[in-house]
Amino acid sequence: MNKIISIFFSKVNPQPKAQLFLAFFFTAFTVVALGIDSVFFTKHYFDARTMVNIAAIIYFSLLFFTADVTLRKLMVVMVFLSYIGELIFCKLLGMYEYRTPLIPLYVPFGHAIVYASGYIFAHTAWVINHEKQFQRFFAVFYIVLFLAVGIFLNDVFSLFFGSLFFVLLKRKHWQNLYYCIALCVIFIELVGTYFQCWTWVPKTYGIIPAANPPMGAVFFYAGGDVLLVKIISVWDQRKIKTIA
């Protein structure tokens, strides 16, 4: 087992250009994959979820093998963390539901792809070199977005959790990483709900009005990242102790 872990996380040859291409291409991949898993495609052609599951795992693997050690660890842990999150938010709390009772296999791998894409964008030289400008732009963009859906769509969910998103960002020193991940999340949520691959309930917990999808959902991804980083930190500390 240790030898397998060593192969995946020690002998790494990062490919920045390839991973940047994959991060950008994730938008096209998302549209095609979720379009094939859509209600329309399933009714008029056939249920292609197995194809989408395989495609997501392949795309995840391509991103994984072009990434550095840190991102590889984040992606692997994200898959497991995402599945736990699905069980909590989808099955336990009933905040949204998929077109079938079962959670699609592509979902946890898709979350890792979304996370990795945002991570890659945030670590490009362009974003790093214009850090302050991006922070100001994103702050205004998300404030306007949360207020707009709250006022015009009665999306109280986004007003509340959008506020918590900024509280978390303040604690994380307004890192563009969270903004970039949130942008990828918004994209995939809009595409997924458009194709009816999943649907958010009109009232979260039966009380809080929410749009379909609610933009405030980005808070849960940001919060998940905080937990994700802590898990990786524990992983690295245990590895150091083992070597010592």
C-alpha cells in the first residue's frame, strides 16, 4: 500500500500547460457531460449516466497526473469529502435532489475537477500578478450577484450563506483561490440545474426560500476547502512523523 501511495504522490512530474488546458476545457466537458446526463437526453435517447461516470473518472485522472503533489492530495481527499457532503446535504438535509434516487458516481469526481480547475486558475501568473485587482473585482461581483438573486429571485438562501461566504473569506485574507473556485461552482450549478441533472428545493429546510440553483451554495464549497486543507495538513504531519 505504501508503495502505491509513493508512486502517486512522490514521483510527480507536473505539467502546467496541460493542466491549464484541462482547467479551461472543463467548461466544455461540463456542458457535454451534464447534457448527456440530462432529463431530455435520457427521455429521447437513452440513459447515458454510465458513460458520464467513466468520462468523469478519466477527466479526473488526466487532471491528477498533470498536477503537482499538493493538488493531487487535495483532489483525492476532495472525492471522499465530496461524497460525505452529498450524503449530508442531499440525502440527510434534502437541500437538493438528483434526477435519480442514487447519487451519481460522477458527482464526487466532478467536485474534485471543479475544485482543481479553480485551484489552477488561482495559481496562474496572471491572477497572482494582479492579486489586488482581482480581489476588488470579485468582491464587487459576488456582492452584486448575491444581492441581485436575493432581491429579484427572493433567494434568501444566497443572501444568508453569501454573507457567510464573505465572513469566511475575511478569515482567509480574501484569497482569490476561493473566488476562483466559487466561479467554477456557479458555472457547474447553472449547467447542472439547466439540464435538470439535479434540482434545488424551493425552500431549504422547509423554511429558507432558495433559487434553483442558489448562488449562496458557494459557501459550502469554500467551507469544504477549509476542512480539506486541514485534512491535508494532518496527512503531511503524519508522513513527517513516519519518516522521522
